Amino acid sequence: MDLFHLKAEKGNHVKGIDRGKILMYGLSTCVWCKRTKKLLTELGVEFDYVYVDRLEGEEEEKAVEEVRRFNPSISFPTTIINGEKAIVGFKEKQIREALGF
């Protein structure tokens, strides 16, 4: 998904240490999504996030399809690392291990 055209309320890029391509799909009202975003920020890693509930039309369809590829139940947060590994939900230990912390 091309995040560069998204408005900040729909998603954003957070600068930090490069630990691979990290993309978190979440909902703007989800407590677990906020905790995952906060953890990634505190770890100081570079990542992108998308609030799927703030997307519309084709953007929303593409995001949901991407989440479905890694997480057939389409639940949030879904954090995708290097386009290969997905961590579903707020799982601090798994996130830390996947990112080498």
C-alpha cells in the first residue's frame, strides 16, 4: 500500500532505527492498536501504520485484502514485518523478539 499519499489521520510513517519494513494495520479507536503503536515508538524503530477504519473505497479494500493475506480473521492490530511475518494482536514479547530486542 502506498502510504505517502495518505493524510496523517489515516496513517503515517514514524522514523527510527531500521529493523526491516514494519507495517501496522490498526483501527483508530482500538486500545490494542494504540499500545502496539506506542511499543514500536518506544523501541525507536522505523515503521508505518494505517488506520483501516479511516480509509474509504479502494484504499480500504486494498488494506483489508492485505490484512486478510496474513490474518484471515481480519482482526487488529496486524503488524507485518518484512512482508513475511505477521503478529496479530498486541503481543509485546513476539514483537520484541521479531525485531531483535
